[in-house]
Amino acid sequence: MAAARILVQSGPAMPVYMLTDALSFPPPEGASPEGVVAIGGDACPERLVLAYSLGIFPWPHRELPLLWFSPDPRFVISFDHVHVGRSLRKRIRSAPFEIRTDTAFLKVMDACARAPRPGQDGTWITEELRAGFGALYARGVAHSIEAFCDGELVGGLYGVALGRSFCGESMFALHDDASKIATVTLLGNLRHWGFHFVDCQVYTEHLARFGAREIPRPRFLGMLRSAVSEPTSSGTWSFPLDPLAALAELDKPL
């Protein structure tokens, strides 16, 4: 068997699956009310690819085995519902940053790990995840979008691309609007390439401002199956659209 069933306390006791060495997950529809699909296993690149293709992602919690989540609802940006505010548009037109892709992946991860998060003590980006996502980056499946100012990395984000889906993992900003402009650049280029959506996983006010919305998990999983059935744009990314052109792309009617 790929997974052994165990009981964990989360209010009333309910079944959750303990992963073995086999590369397999139980169906995400069986997640706990908190979204936990399974516990244990490792963050090797093969397991990460399988998890993301099924709508499952790792989210380590201190003093617990590795937890794998598929929450309901899911927080998603659809390209027919992207919002870029007036002040951010003005900043983009002033071109305060140089946006690069896939030139500083591990530095972006490390900066995301150091970034303070409201209500969080420490980081969920463990050394195990750093190694796993680093391996995905080497395989051209994970990508970073980076904002530079005077040659210094001052913001960015990273995530996983499978088929025509992109799952955003984390972001950071050392200068005002650095991660926001990186996000707009990502969104415009993904739409230009024919991506279906960006998975933001769980609600954040920051991404809600870009138009991200909560949708039921069954609907998300159907969208994901359609997206991952298409070829993956693997390898080192180079965006054809700069931030201003990406903004113009997002303003076009679908």
C-alpha cells in the first residue's frame, strides 16, 4: 500500500494518511476540515511534482511530521479577474525595478524564509523544502521572478509550473512594491503564454487585491486536471513581456 491510515486529533478524531516511501497520495477530496490530506513522506522532487499535479502542497508545521494540504476552498487568480490598482500602475510606469526570471532562485527562497509574516513564529520554508524546490528549479519546473534595484535583489516570488498552471509559493519585498511589480509581470506573461490560472493556495489580503478569489475545491481540481493535461513550459524562463507590457496584456479583453 502507498499510504497507511492513522488517526490524528483535530477536534473529533478522523482518518488521515501516513505516507510511506511509495510515491502516492490519497485523494485530496478526503482531506480533513483543515485541509490535511496526509502526513509524513519527504519533499523529494518526484513527490513534489506528484503532489502539485493532484492539487496537494506541503506545509511544514513545527514539531510535526511533514503535512500535505488541499484546502477547501482554494484561493485562485483567474486571468479574467485580475485587478491592478491605480497607484501600482503608476509605479510600474516609472520602471523602478529590473525584473528578471530564474537568475536567483535559491536567493529568493532564502529571502522569503527570512521575511516576517504576521502571526507566524519562524518560517515554514525548511531546509528539506529548500532542497526539494531547488531540485525542481534545476529541472525547470520551479521558477523565480526577481526584482532588482541597482543590481541588488529587493523582491520577488517563486512557485511551481505544471502544464498551464502556476502555483505561487511565497514572496518577499525589501522595497515598496517590489513583489507586487514582480507579480504583475508574472501574471501578464502567464496570460500571454496561455496559462489557465495561478493557484494562491489559501487566502491572503495581499493577493485578494490582485483579484484572487476563493473557489470550491472540486471546481479547482477540475481546473487543475485540465491545466496539467497540457505541456509544461519547463526549462529556464525568459519573459517576453516587461512589466509595462505585462500590464497591457492583463488589460486586454479575454
